[in-house]
Amino acid sequence: MNNIVYKDIRDFTAAELERLFLSVEWSSGHFPDKLKTAMTNYETVFSAWD
């Protein structure tokens, strides 16, 4: 059984965001630096880790 852990962090690397967004074929994954800036500047970010 997998345990999913929920986190409220915003310190993702550009490489992590690129890998995540491209894994679901979102074109924004081609702009990891912009994604990192956006995630850092959002007030609330929740993520689920498996």
C-alpha cells in the first residue's frame, strides 16, 4: 500500500517541476524556470507525494 504524503511547500527545483508537468504532457513543462518562479510566488501550494 502506497502512502501519499501531502505537503505545503514551495521549494521545488526547476527540474522537478519540468519532470512533473511534462509527465502529464502540459506544455508549461517546457518552461521550468517560469514554473519555479510561479510556484515560489504563489501564496498557497499543496502537493501530494507518493
